[in-house]
Amino acid sequence: MSIAPCCFQGFTWDGTPRGRIERLADNDTYVTGDNPVAAILIVHDLLGWTFPNVRLLADHYAHEADVTVFVPDFFNGEVMDFDTVNKEQWHKLDMQGFMTRHGRQAREAEIFECARTLRSRYKKLGAIGFCYGGWAVHRLGAKQHQPPLVDCITAGHPSLLTKQDIDAVAVPVQILAPEHDPVYTPELKMHSFVTMQKSGVAFDYQHFPGVGHACLVRGDPEKPGECDAMVRGKNAAVSWFRQFLHGA
């Protein structure tokens, strides 16, 4: 049996998530780490909060960035078939119904409430969102929140994102952007790049050549470059969070 390259690069690819299940603002939540001062909120992608890779990523953030990490269930117990989503067989899924139940308007208030709860408990709070979670972390970092809900955000291959979301961000922003992405389009990428440079906030744009949307959580070892991209994305996020969650 071959071993995925990730195994040689410090990523517990086939490991067992070591966190615990708690409640956060009425949401079932995967929690890992025990830092009483600094925390990270993960807004998951379409694969949901039970997908093993998102929990393994949470474990890595907790250990390597020295934080407590929370992965709430933002789909009210609904779980899509992992294999169908990973193979991008969208015709087999009721995407219209799913987005009616879990779209931006349906879930934004709930995501905000989880962040508010964590902000009341922790001195420092970061947020990271992949795909579906990308729009959400931009909204968490918006200037409308005074005082800020989060201290920094990371968005990996964001979807459902608008130019208005990008314009409104007022906290340090990190973007993890695969080269091939039909939803985080070249136009949106350029808008992020130009807008953030004028915003007065810290900005880190990470380009991932040769890989496509969803690679940073999916990390499919059968797709060239995805495993390496997932590890690099994890390392970039850890560095970002260490910088902004452990300062004064």
C-alpha cells in the first residue's frame, strides 16, 4: 500500500480526530485544544462538520497555533454524502434545496452568534472558512461589528462571496486561493487583491498553482498536487493565526 506524501510532511492524514463534542450557542460542535485565551472558529464547507479532514485540520491548528478550535455544525445535522461531493457529482445532490435550507440568509445570524459567544470567552479569536465558509468569515470580519467579532480571518477558496463582502472587511485577511476555481473567479481574486491593499489592514494572498476549488480540505491524494496544497494551506493558516492571536 502506498503512503500519501502528506504523511511525510507532518500531516496526520489517516489519523483519528482527538477532539470532543460540546455545545456552542445551541450548535453541536467539535472542539479541540485547551488554550483559555486564544481560539479559532472554523466555518466548514459543504462536507460539513463531521468530515474527517476538517477535524484533523482543527487538531493541527490547535496543536501548532496553540489555540482552542471550534467547528460548529452549521447545517442543522444534515450531512451530504462525502464521496458524491468529493467527486463533484452535483447532479446527484439537491443543491437548490440544500442552499434554501443553509444559504447565507438562513445561517448568517447563527454563525454570528457562535462568534459572539466565543468572543465573550476568549481574549483573541480568529476565524477560518473554506468554500461555503469563505463568505461567512468575511462577514465575521466586517466593519459593522464594533467592537470586532474576530481579530483576523482566513478564507480558503471562498464561495458565495460578493465584492461588497470584500469591501467591508476591517480585520487582517488571509486568502488561500487555488489557481483553478470557478466560484472564486479571477475577477473576485483581483478585487480582493486590489481592495485589501487599499484597506489599511494586513493582507496575505497565497496562490496555489495547478490545483482546484476545494483542494484545501478535500486533499485528495489521487489528484496531483492536492495533498501538498492542503499541507501548505494548513501551514500558512497556522503561521497567520500565530501572528495575530498571540500578540498583545
